[in-house]
Amino acid sequence: MVVARPNIHVKNRVAIVGAGLTLFRRRMLETPRELAWEAARMALEQAGLTLRDIDCVVIGSAPDAFDGVHMKGEYLADGAGGLGRPTVRVYVGGGTGVFVPIAAWWHVASGLCRSVLAVAEEKMSPAHPHPQGVFAYIWDPILERPLGPNLIWIFALEMRRYMYKCNVDKKTIAKVSVKNKRNALDHPAAQAAANITVEDVLKSEVLVWPVQRLDISPVSDGAGALVMVSENEARRVTDSPVWVEGVGWTLDNTHWYNRDLAYPRYVNYAARMAYKMAGIERPWKEIDVAEPYDPFDYKELHHIEGLMLARRCEAPKLLEEGWFERDGELPTSPSGGLLGVGNPIAAAGIMKVAEIFWQLRYEAGARQVKKPVHKGVAQAWGDLMQAGTVIVLGN
Amino acid sequence: MAGKEAKLPGTYLKGDEMYKLPGLVEHRPEAKYSFAAGQAVSRFLEGLKEGRILGKRCPRCGRVYVPPRSYCEYCFAPTGEWVEVSGEGEVNTAVVSYISTFRERLEEPEIVGVIRLYAPGYTGKEDEYEFPGLFHKLCGVTPEDVMSGRVIGMKVRPRWKPVERRIGSITDIECFEPAEG
């Protein structure tokens, strides 16, 4: 595979000027489009804009089967401000949340739109007794479904491989869960914030060893939105725009069992593409704050390595040294991540981008990292260990 | 957005509150599918019925695909000849499942894994990123073998169902079991 050569001759530089979130909760009264509307309204309000100022809309949502409504883009369009405008829905599984601002970026960078409302929504609660059943349909119908797989199998297989290859134990990995759930205590959307210990994680229900209950982010409803505009617009509406400096995304194949899961190649390619666009040569030095995707605790470490914020197999060691704490050298998931804030799939990814936005504007309140920040990266992962989406922001 | 004090929109429902909502609609989709296995995998499934594991080789880059693909994903060219692999291989990763597809607790835990199959042209070296292999159940190993890591790298081979019970399915292989002994 080759790393894509990004076109750096963009027509417009792109800035994020507003962000909005709903609460993340196990189940909520609001319909999917009401959630989308609440997040979109807040993002516009923070940007000091109204829907009238928006040219185009980008919507993101993961499988239709969660909400139980097909054509989710069309369904969400009115709540996302998409009526009468060029509106599109994008989807790359769990990678969707970061892919929404990536797609919004090319809408503006190309010169097609001056301002975009980027909205991500997920409502997982309609599927019951448990949305796990819906995940059954991501597996290959011929070669995988006859084995009766559960979604957690694939994570457990990847986690086990990573533990083996990098010689890491569950005790170390559990520290990600402890850190993120604690960070989330300061996040107003948080669903699973808690002060827990490594022992709590190791004593929680074993689902698919090595994965236990507290290694996993919760099932959630929620929405998030960003307002993204061209440089001219940004200068007009704010003194503190946050620039999109690089974007990257790649897909690997669905034949996950023909690849060594210990290292996320697809995330690395996406990261290289984004860093190249951003002119970043040494991400481990140049990135000040990161939101790597953490639906499972080991995945944060896995993604830190894919993002080249640590050498291969070195993330666990740096974690032990406190490197990734809010007052550490390279804070990761200062928001509390999916483990702490919650995991309404597409909305969780955009929540991570929103966190970097707030961090770079020094607006994160109690969550603000200790060190000065200039550049941050947010990343999401998706599907059968195959989708990587990365966005680099700067202030 | 500042810290905890910010009030975000959204109305949380407890489980029982959700089920008491006025106008709550319950719906179970009625949809039944029949999936065709395609050019390459249909032949592969025929092979399983005969107790053989078949793959395809890309004539350009030499990659061996098990399960087979009709085309090489990298060269974007048709894959050429069929190759038969022995079915022996090594466990790449393995886990112990205590839950079903629908998250019910299983009485007996189930062990599943990824098996890296031996194939011509593949050294099996640790740094090989891509390899011919299958996702399947493992038998003859214990949860302790998985937890201690003993199972990783273990040499295994397929345990076939008796011929009369094979139907041309991935489950014609009952599981992979330790090759020694």
C-alpha cells in the first residue's frame, strides 16, 4: 500500500469556529433528529452564527440498524440543518465521527462551500435487549457468521495479540480505563465517569478474555456538531479559530484474520497522510494533546502507536510513567474518551475533535491540560479493524 | 466549552422509564437473506466438503490467499492458480468467550482464534503483516492456555467433521486442535 499524497493546494484554509454536544446517556427521550438538532444548535450558537450562515451540511451516523431507521442521512437532515442545502451523509463505521469533520474540511477546502455544519448522531438504545445483536451483521455471512461470533471477540483477539507481541499485561492496560473514566469526571456530557481502580477493572465481569466489562466503553445515545468555515469567514466571526492543518483516512480489507492485528496499519497510513499535510515530521514531539480512539482501553495504546506518538510497543511503558495524564508530557483523552464520556459511535468521534478544539482554545475548564498547546490530533477507528480517520488541528 | 458546570441538552431515561413511554413502538424487522458465496469462496467451500483447504495465488506478487479471493487486492489483477494448503498452521491469537452473539452468558466458555496457515512462500516470521489464515474455534486447549499465552504459536491442524456431515460450510471444520500428540 502507498500513503496517499494529499493535495496541499487547497483553495481555502479551514477553521473550526464552534462545537456542540448533547449529554451522552444509555438511553434518551429525544429522537435521533432532536439530538442532532440540539448539538447543531449549540455549535452554531458557540460560533455566533445562525443556520442562515451555513452553506452545506455533512452528517455522520454509524449503522442504520442501531437507530432502526434507514436512510439515516435523509432522516437526520432536518435536525442537522440540511434542508434545501447540499447535504451528504458519510459513514466509515466507528471511524465516522472523525470522518465527518474530514468531509466537512474538503467541502470548504475545495472552495465549494464557505461554511459547513458537521453533525454526528447515534442512538443505540432502540435496539434491545442489547445492541450487541445488531453487531452480528458486520461479520462475513459465509465465513464468519456460522461460527456464532460476538463483536467483542474481534477486540479480544486483537487485544490478546497486542499483549503477546508487546508483552503487556492486563494490569497495565486497565490503567487507560482508570485514567479516562477519571478524566471524564470533569466532562459535562459524561455517562461513565468514575473513580475506579485497576482492581475494579480486573474484577469486573469477564466477557471475552482478555476483555472484561470495565475494559469497554458503554452503549450510548448522543450527538455532537462542529461549525467549520473558510479562513475569510473565520476571521470575521472569531479571534480564536482552530485550524484544520491536516486530514487523513485509509481503509484496510475486511479480511482481518489475514493481518497481524498487533499494529493498526490503517491508522498509521491515515496519520502519515494527515501529518504530511500539516507539515509535522516528528509527531511524538510536535503534538501537544491527543484524542486517540478508545472504545476499549488497549485500543488507546494501540492507536497511540499507530499515530506515532510512541514507538511500537512503547505506549504501555509511557502510560506507566504518567506520560498520558492531563499533566503529563503528552496528554491523551483529556476529555475522558469513549471509556469515560460514552460511546454514541459517530457522536463519540466528533466529541474527540470537539475536545481538541476546546483544548486549543484553552476553553476546556477543569479538563484543560497543564502544558501549553499548539497542535492536537484526534483519531477514530472503525469496522473490522480496518478504518483509520485522523485530523490534526492547530491554534 | 468549560467544565462540568455546562448544562447540556438531553433527557436521560432509566430502563423502566423507557418501557413506560407513551406510544413506545416495538418492532422486529422481518428480513431473511440468502448469501451467494461468490466465485472464489464457493470453490473453497466445495474443497472443505472434500476435506481440503484451498487458496489462490496472485501470479504477480505471489501472495497466497486463504480464504481465496478472485482478484488480488493489491495488484488488482485476477488471481491465478489454486493452491492447496495442508491445513496445519500456528495460532496467531486466541481468546476465551463467555458470551453468545446476543450477549447471553455461555454455560461453557468457548475458545476461538486466528490460525496462520502454513503456505508456500510464507516464512511465518513474526514480522509478516499479511498471511493466509482462518478465523475458527480452537479445541483441545484450555482457558489457562489462552491466558498464559501458551496457545500462541501453538501448532494446530483442522479437526474435520465426518464426511457425511459436511455441507460445504466453514463449519465442516469442527475446530483447530493441537497438531502434536
